[in-house]
Amino acid sequence: MTTGPPPTEVELISAWDRALGQPAPRRPLLLLGREDADRLPVGEVAALLLRTAGSWTGDRVEATLDCPACPQRLEVGFAVADLLAAALDPTADSARVDAGAFTLDWRGHRLTLRLPTPADLAAAARAGDAAAAERWLLRACLLAADPPLEDPAAALPEVSAAMAERDPLGVVAVALTCPGCGTATEALLDVPGWAWQAADARVRRLLGEVHRLARAYGWSEAQVLSLGPHRRAAYLELVP
């Protein structure tokens, strides 16, 4: 996995502006500034977004999840570093895969698979219900089977477990106990959705700062942003 510095304020605002014209699932990908973002393994994208958006949230992930048994809203928080610790080290032998491809021996079959990507998830979402989406993903990610499979869906549990082992951030599940009704449940943490909300909040704060200083001093957006966060904060303290 290759990562660079977080986008500058100008880059972030530009990415946010472009993303608003895109479908909601695609918006977080534009924050990464990579043309191949929708073709990377889902967990790799999650790790990149955690590193990028964490710089705007104090390296914390805060989210609100619904209890499945009562109207209670559950607030959860995690350190970005703790979530990233679950990701495999891409230099380790156990994680050495070619563009997300790996093999799995299943009931006498040698399966060659690849890890799903955001593009795969977007396409699978159009397949209908959850079961149809799972079958679509299996067909998309199954590169070869020797000998051929008569019923690929029968291998789904083992394939899903193997994918989770190789791409731990592909699905981020959170164990919760509702303080209202006591129900223990497991909820999914939407990392791309959290990253987009963090970016949106950050951009709107920046635009608010631009608005105040532009009105006070007649500066353009580019001039305000070029001040940098510390000088801009100092000027904002002077604005009534």
C-alpha cells in the first residue's frame, strides 16, 4: 500500500467540489486523488481513507449506530491507529498477494480469487438482495477453478472467510451492547461514509473561514487559503 500526505486545503476543497456531482458511494474515493481507487481492494481503500480523514478528526473515528432491537442510538469511537492495526502488513509473507489475488483449496478444487474492490461492491449492489449480491461478487472475484465448480455458491462461506483473513479492513464489524435494552449485536462501521462526513465537515468549516475573512478584508478564496491555518486563525480572532 502506498500512501502520501493528506491533501492540502486547496486540494481537499477541489476534490469535495468534484465529488458532490458523483453518486454517494463514489464520493469518498475522490478524496484519495487516485484514479485507481475504485479498483483497489476494499480494505486497502479503507486504510487509505482512515489515514487521510484521520488528519481532520484528531485521528479518531466517531460514529452513531442504530440498535437493531430498540430506538436507541449508540455512539462509538475508535482510535484510527487501533483500526489500522487490524490491517495486514503488506510486506509480510502472509500478505504477499498479486494485486489482491490468492488461491484457496476447497473440497478438492484449487480456486484462484481476487479481493473485491469498491467498483465490485457498487455493481453488486445493483444485483438485488444481499444473497444475489454475494453470488455476483463471487462470480466477479473467482478467476479460475480447477476442476471447475458445479455450484460456486457452495464455496461462499469459505471464500468469505479467506477474503476477510487477507483483507481485514474489507468489512469493519463492531461488537456492541445497547445500554438501553441490553441487546448484544455486531454492527458494520462504514469507513468510506465516515471519511466523507469528515471531509464535508472540514470543507464547510474552511469555507466559513473564507467567508468571514473575505467579507472583512476583501480577500479571494485563494488568498485566504494561502495564509495557512495558523495565520488564518489569528486573523479570525480579529474579525468581530
